[in-house]
Amino acid sequence: MPIEGEIHVAVPWDGSGIGCADVRSTRPFVAPRLLVGKTLAEACALVPLLFSICGRSQAIAAAAACEAATGTPAEPRTVDARALLVAGEAMQEYAFRALIDWPRLRGEEPAAKAVADVRRRVGDALAPLALATGANPLAPDADACERAARSVQETATEASARLLGEPAAAWLARSPDDGVETWARSRATPAARLVADVLDADPRFGASDVALLPASGHEQVVRTIAGAMDADAAFERAPRWEGRPAETGALARRSREPIVAALVAKWGGSVATRLAARVAEMAALALSKMNVNHGQATLGSGEGIGWVETARGLLVHRARVERGRIAGYRIVAPTEWNFHPDGALARGLRGARFADAAAAERGTRLLLQALDPCVAARIEVTHA
């Protein structure tokens, strides 16, 4: 019974450009209410059933929050297994976007068979680690973890080669000055062609002054978020960092990577820069160099917080436990950061110029893809 909703984007086009886009979420936020009253085992089993996207990461964040609330941290081997589960899920998500959605944006045939193979192989590899996500998790066998890690990396290597058209190490070693542009102009893969199209149209399209959510020092970050949640009962619907909207995801995590940092300096956090950051992250996955971060922190007696850096960005679960049952639960998802009413999408569209309404719709969809919501998005172009 997945809980969905959608992102609705109303784009006022005045005949030449866009003023202020109206970004609204219809996500119902009922998951926390469904968890209240459940035992920890029931809650941890229910969470992945409630979310059709990033279910493994949701389950890990839930388990971590419950563990922190009860003062029962997971064993080190379980922690390692969870990192593998997060990395594998991120790779599946990136493969789907880069090999299915990105080609469709250009009217090309998606690589459906290749994506299905990635999902099957990663799913098979990670299946023995599934018990690492529940309440009172069982520590996976060390050999099972090693086999899973090897299989995930092999699959990521093949998928990234298809995405990049070259080995991951070679792509990451490209010159920060013009490496991405040279790769894109080769037009060797659908991803390269999409980036080339964006560069040809406007390399700065989609950039804004929205800050990047910190991608390091996660415990301090989530403790700060917890404090903001205490001060705002509706924080998860429109989260803020230091009082302002912020962006999370691949760009936040890769903004200091030389090849991505150079693009940020030239074009800001544009669509082209975000796409390059996601390509860089796929390459890092192939080399087992993705910063797979997840963890937990105790906030007080009976209350804990768990976090996971998912493909789309920082996911936070907060649990309050009383007498072995969930007494309170809150979730802050990446989509609410990136699709804040005054966030990266809204500000990235502000002032953009388009020749016609169809071009405005295409541009909006491209920026949506670069930010990657975890639910469907509906775009409505109106004449201002």
C-alpha cells in the first residue's frame, strides 16, 4: 500500500519567460500516523511497505531511529550491511533515471532490458542482507556481505560503462576545466547527449541561490534538524536549513569533487551541473567510492533519530518510543527539501526564458528530472 501523492508545478509563462512558479506537494504525510501505537517490530516491517521508492533506505532509517530511541545500536556488521543496501539501492535508482528517463527526455529508446538486469542482479545480491533492516536485526554472515559487495560493484561497473561510454576511473580523472564538456560533446551515450543538449541551450539554466545541505558531519546536521523540528510542527512539509530552503542530493555530496566543483564555479547549481554530479556519483559507485552515509543519534530518553543519504538526498526518521511502542514519529524526506515552495525548483525556474509554452514545459520537466522527486510530478503551464 504505497503512499504517493505528487508534486504539482504551476508555471506562469508570460509569452517570453517565467515569473514565480508555484510548487506544491500533495504528499499526504500519513505514514507517521500509521506507525503510532505499533511495536518496534511492526513499525520496522511496515515502513518499507509504505514507500514504493527507496524502500530499503526508509527501512534502514526507521530501524536506526528505533535503535537510537531504545539505546540498542546495531552490530558493526549490520551497519556495514546497511551501507551495502544503501549503495545498491542508489545504483538501481541512478540506472533507472540515466538509462530510462534521460533517453526519454530526448525521444530516444530507453535501455529497459539493461535496467531490468541491473535491478535483478542487485536485488539478488542484496537479498541475503535483508534481515539487517528490521527491529533487532540479525548480523549478516561476513561471506554474504563480501559476495554482495562484489556483485554490486561488478554490476555498477557495467552500468556506469554503459552510462559513460568509458571506464568510471577515466571519467572521474577528466580535466576539471573541460572534461565534462568534452565528454558531452562526444555524444557517445544518451547521458552525454542530454548534457550536451543542456549545454547548447543554456549551461546556467536551473541555477539558483539555494544553499546546499551539508553532506558531512551528519550527526550534527541531523541534531540541528531535530532542533528545527522541535520549533516547527510542520517542519517536514517545508524544511529549512539555518532558516532558509536548501538542496540535498548528488550535487550537495559531489560539489567538492574537482570535476563537479569546476562546473559549480562556472555555471552554479544548474541542470547541467546537477546531471554531471549524478553521473560522477554513478562513477563513484562503480569504484566503491560513493560516500554511503547512514547513522543514528539518541535525542533524549526514549527518542532517537536515524538518517540515510539516499540517491535523492538526506532522509531523516525520528521516533519516540514509550513502553515498547511508537508514541511519535516524523519523517523528513529529500523531496521536501528540493521541492520546497521556495526551494531549488521554484527558484531555478524564476526568470527563465522560453520561446513558447511547450518549451517552458520541457524546461520545467528537465529541471524536475535533475532534482528527481520520489513521487510523480504534474506540470501545468499557464499564460500569465
